[in-house]
Amino acid sequence: MALTSVKVMAGDAETNRWSFDITPYLWVARIAAETSLPDTPPSTPSGVDRFDTRISAGAMLAAQARYKSVGLAVDFAWLRLGTEALNPGPAFSAVDLKSDFIHTTAALTYRLPLRGKFHADLLAGARLWNVNEEITFAGGALPGFKASGDKTWVDPVIGAELRYDLSERWSLVTKGTVGGFGVSSKIAWEVFSGVDYRFTDWCSGILGYRYLHEEYDREDFKFNLDTNGFLLGVGFHF
């Protein structure tokens, strides 16, 4: 989800020039994921059922270029999860799963010709997902081995961003998208709501809450994701 901060100027000044926004952000999220594991030998014991999952790395960035009322918005997020079996059993001394989730959204945006404190942007584009997993069984009673798998798909996505200016510096922001529609995913949607504060003409901060849902089940690969939490970003505007 691309999060942008746009300064509102009198008259038509805002729509008569190029503008660029770059917003690195941190999403402190709770993750609930159900996914198909990489193929393992049929003889692998199935007694491992308790896992501890942690976020081990991540990178997130939103950017937008706008000319007059039309723009191009991009949002990139990469998250790496490390999962460790709490009770691997006698067959293996340890079972570790490394999962990389990448989702990138690119969309054309259009700002509706509204006046006053209320602003609205429509968007339409696509979201790319890549899920890569590697599971490692450390040797115990049985020899150790590794297995890996990955899946990539693209969803169409549409949405809108609404902004209300409380003052010259403070704004309320709500943004939502929906996609999938059975093209790749069954359904995919997300929503963000928060506040934006303008420190200077070229720097602002945004704080809010974001929820993302994805349902994909195709070609023997299943990926159901629900992740939500607070988001903090710093925007740079040119």
C-alpha cells in the first residue's frame, strides 16, 4: 500500500508541477500465515507440530511520482520469517523453516477535482507476490536434509485514498485496496487508517494501523495470510 503525503496549495499550483514522494516505513505487524511447505520425502515423520516464529529481517518502501492529477505509486515490502520447531522429536535434532514474503504493488492514481479540506485519489494496478520457503531437518535418528519451494503470482488491484486536512500540518488518512477476484488469488484486500503530520515542506511523518489479507490456493500451493499492526513512516517530498 503506497502511503504518500501531498502538500495542498492554493488555487491550481498543486496540479501544475511534478511532485515526488518517498516514504520508508516500519510495520510492526502480527502475522498469521498458512502456507504449503516444500515437498519432503513421504517417510518424513509428522510428529513436529509446535513452532516458534519470529521476524528476522524486513525492508519496506513506498514511492509516488505525480504530474498534475495523474500519478504512479509503488509500494514494496519484504519480510523474512524464521520458524523453529520447539519439539523436533527423536527423528531430527532440529527443524527450521525460513520464509521470504515479497509483495510489490504498482498502480496508476488519479486525484479527483475536489476543493476544500477533503481530497480523494482513485488507483488501479497490480500486486506481485513471491513466497520462498526453505525447510531444514538437522540429523538425529534419521539423516538430515533440506527442501525448498517458491511461488510467484500477480493480482489485479483497485482502491482509493481519502485525506482530510485538520489543519495546515495535521491530516487524517484512510486507504483501502481490494484485488484478486479469482484471477490469481481468491481475494486480497487491505486497509490503512492513520494521521499525517507535516514537519516541513519536504518532510512529514505518518502513524496508523494497517491490515492485510491474502487468500491464494492454486496448483497445489496454498497461502493464506492475515497480518496487522501499527505502521510508522517518514515521508520525503520533492
